[in-house]
Amino acid sequence: MSAQPLTIHTMSLRKEFGAKVAVADLSLQVGRGEVFGFLGPNGAGKTTSVKMLLGLTRPTAGTAVLLDKPLGDRQARAKIGFLPEHFRFHEWLRAGEFLDLHGRLYGMNREARAAAIPDLLALVGLADRTATKLQAFSKGMLQRIGLAQALLNDPEIVFLDEPTSGLDPLGRLLVRDIIDGLRGEGRTVFLNSHLLGEVEKTCDRVAFIRDGRVLQTISLHDPEERVQVTLRVGSPTPQLLADLTQFGEHVNLSRHNGRIHLTLAHESRLPDLAAWLVQSGYSLYELNPQRLSLEDRFLQIVGNDSGDGAAR
Amino acid sequence: MTTLTIAYLTIRETQRRRILWIALALGLLFLFVFCLGFHYVYLDFERTWVGNEEAQLLASLLLAAGLYATNFIAIVISVVTSVTAVSAEVETHTVETLLTKPIRRWELVLGKWLGFAVMLLVYIVLLTGSILLFVYLRADYTVSNLLPGMMLMVMQGLLLLSLTIAGGTRLSSLANGVLAFMLYGVAFVGGWVEQIGAIVRNETAVDIGIVASLIMPSEILWKKALTLFQPAFTSSPMMAGPFTVASQPSDAMLVYAVLYMAGMVGFALWSFTRRDL
Ligand SMILES: Nc1ncnc2c1ncn2[C@@H]1O[C@H](COP(=O)(O)OP(=O)(O)OP(=O)(O)O)[C@@H](O)[C@H]1O
Ligand SMILES: [Mg+2]
């Protein structure tokens, strides 16, 4: 806690819904000022985890500390912003009234609300919609106003559960800018998202979870050294696939295009691989190295059950 | 403070969603029908003038009928407007942004209760007051115990409100509505069984009525209100009609009703605090 102060620290959080285990064992540490991505397939337990952290859902077991306070603490909640996955708001309120209400619930006084609301409306591009009732808002506009709501109190931690699911490309750019702004101010962002391209651009660190467990946590600042290699070789044999495992992992033969994929630990292995293939008498048509994208890593770590037998 | 904000929000919601206006408009319509009906029936009676005592008896009978209808309207309004108050917030996920604010869960529930309680109070007092005022102006008939009687009618609305708020913390809107009306039905039928039991002196029937009142003590509040308004009329032995009260609710039952309501509110606050959202 001394070196890098933690804003979120969970210890073996677990949530069961009857017989269904939504979150099995969640242990995480998020530092102050970090933009933390929380990734995993549908039903992995991301939303349930966030709801536990926010005190909406009571964990079956385990504990967590947010901003040095236990779960559900009101003082901690005063410094937290949240945009839920299923954002639905009181649609009979006008946009300005909606923000005013939520500011009030945050305990902000009249002046603070009057100062924050116009700026936030402008930030999310709804400055001219102050007097529009939310029922007349489109999905993306609702998400934007929800985002403004999550930033009302100058939060220390902002939880965003799929904040860009309804947004146009400009809106996504906006969210990215907002997140960058928050990082610049030393705020912590906890982001659930399936849009890995965006996560790659915004997050400092990501955790991959599946079945309510953290499989791996990686920093996106550490340079990725592994490369994914695609090979096209004349008549690949099972023996070839077996031999390739000495160079890299996740070796597999794609059934529909006959290409072989494998992951090398470092690109310095590439010349050896090429030399070995030629020396062993295989006819090499194509050797295509590519840095692992976050999506590749997601598929490797979380597993691709629907693909063509990719490695797990 | 938060409780008041939520109460204000609740009132604003019924107004914005036009529930308030519809309830008020229908209340006015009801008043119009009652006043017109009262006027013409009474006019007929005045033409064949018998005597002051009979005229007062007729006025009290018509008034009892009007209050009976008012009471029914109050019950329906109490249940229908508040049945979704808590459950809809959960079902539509609006609760997720509310409760992640630094507020306590019970403040949300209490605020909802308070908002509806204020509206019901005003509504029931206006409706009952208008009827009593009209009968006074038209037939020069005054009821006794005006304020305590009205308070009991309001209490019945609040009792049902507390029930639906409590149910809403756990049940879906539809299930909650069914529960509230079924419980009211039990109280209603139980009330009649007790009434008839008292007239024919069947103790088992009276006991059944008492058990029903324990399950849902709403009907006794109405009966007590009526006996307070018209003590002479309702206890007159020769007048065994639908608006008379043969078996008087005991004071203990009234205390029980108050405790029942407090218990419901308490359960609502506790239950909502414990549930997953
Ligand atoms: N209230 C509930 N009752 C029963 N099961 C639930 C409940 N909420 C979530 N679950 C189950 O818990 C698991 C995790 O759900 P959760 O919503 O946390 O997933 P997620 O990671 O957010 O998924 P997605 O990417 O689709 O949003 C799922 O299998 C879901 O069916
Ligand atoms: Mg989710």
C-alpha cells in the first residue's frame, strides 16, 4: 500500500445466485490513477463484480476495500461515479433535472450543481438538450447523459460498464478522451468492455476473467514481445505440427485455409524457424509474423470456444 | 434530506406521468355524480316532506353510501399508484444509479412512502371533505368527529400503501398488486362475515372476521371511521343495511392496525436494504 496506493483491493470475492456461481474468486488490486480494463466473455461475471464493488449486490464470501473503506461505505460512494451496463433513467425528467437530481443525491449544494451541470452537458455534447425529457433521447444520448451523471461529483474512481455499447464513433472517441482526461487528473477508471481495440488504446492494465476468476492480469505498457506467426507450407504433416512446438506455443492448423498459426516468445526466434523449415525440406510459401493484438491475447487467454480449434 | 428529495421526486413523477391528474379528474367526476345524485334524491324527499328526523336519516344514509364509494376509490388509488413504486425502479435498473450515490437504501424506500403518503392524505381529505361539505350545504347535515373520522380513512390508505411498498421491495409489480388486492379482499369478506355473524349472533363467524382483520386490518379502519362520523345512525338497531356497523371494532384492533402499518414500513426499509439489485 505504501509504494503505490490502492484504490480497489478485492480479496476472494465470491457471488452465488442459488446454485449458479457468478463470481468464483475475484482477487484484484487497482492502483490510484490507473485505467483498469476488466475483460472477459459474456457471463464471465464482470457486471456482477462491479455490482459487488458498488454495494448493489452482497458478496457471498470475500471482502474488498475501496478508497480505504469497506464495501458499501457511504463516504466511499460519495467519491465514486458509475455508469451501469443497463443504463435506464427516469425518463420523465429533463436532462438538466436529471443531473440536478443526481447531484443532489451526491450531496452537492446548489452552487456546486449549477457550476458542474452545464459543463458536463457540454462535455457529452448535449448542451442544447438541457430541457429535453429523457424519454425523447436516443440510446446513445442516454448513454452520454449517463456518462455525465457518472462524472458529476469529480469522482476518485469511475466505474464504466460497457460505456460505449450504444455510441457512434464520435461518442467512442469522446469516451476515450474523457478517460484520458481522468487519468491526467490522477483518477482511477474501472472499465468493462468488449471493444478490445478501445481497451488497448485507453487502459494501463487489464485483467482477463472467465467463470468469475482472474485468469491473468497484464500491463499494456510492457512491450509485447511475443509474435503470432502464420505459416503456409506445402503439405503440412502432423509431424510438422509436433516439431513446431519446439519453437513456440499455441500451434494449430487452420482447417479452412490450411495455414499454421503459432506464437513465438520473441521475434528473434523467427530466423531459426525459417531456417529449420527450409532445412527440413518443407516448401515454405508464406511466413507472416504479427505482434499479438489484445484480441489475440484475449482469445489465447480466455479461450476461443467458437473458433476453429484454436489453442486454449 | 435525501428522504425529502426522494419524496419530492415521487410526487413529481406521478404528476409528470399524468397519474396525479387522472386521479384528480376522476375524483372530480365522482364528486359530480355523487352531488347530482344526492341532490335529486333529496329533492324528491323534500317535495313529500315528512319531518326533519326522516330527512336527516335519509341524508345520513346517502352520505354513508357516498363515503363507502369514496373509501373504495381511496383504496384503489392507494394500491394502483404505489404498487410499482419500488419494484419498477428495480425492474428498469433506474435504482442502480440512485443507490450507488452516497444515500442509504432505506432513505429511498421511506422517501417513496412519504411522497405517496402526502398525496394520499391530500386526496382522501379533499374527496371526503368535499362530500361532507356538500351534504352539509345541501341538507344541513353535519357529521360528528370530523377529523378523527377522516384520519381513519386516510389511515386505511396509508395501510395499503405500506403494504404495497413492503411487497414492492421483494415482489414484481404484478405479483405485488395481486397480493395487495387479495389481502384487501380477505379483509373485506372477513368484515362482512363478522358483520353478519354479529347480527345473527354466530360466534364462529365473528371469530373468522377477527382473524381476517388480523391478517389485514384495513376494513376495521373504515368501519371505525363510519361509526365516528355517524354514531347514532350506524348503531341504530332497526337499520341493518350495508352501511351500518353491527360489530364495532375495538380500540385494541385500532392499535393493532397502527402497529401493523408500522411493521409493514419497518419491514420495507429492512427488506430493501438486504436485497441484491
Ligand atoms: N441476478 C442474477 N440471478 C442469477 N444469475 C445471475 C444474476 N446476475 C448474473 N447472473 C449470472 O451470473 C453470471 C455472470 O453474469 P454477469 O452479468 O456478471 O456477466 P458479464 O461478465 O457482465 O457478462 P456480459 O459480458 O454479457 O455483460 C452469468 O452466468 C449470469 O447468468
Ligand atoms: Mg456485463
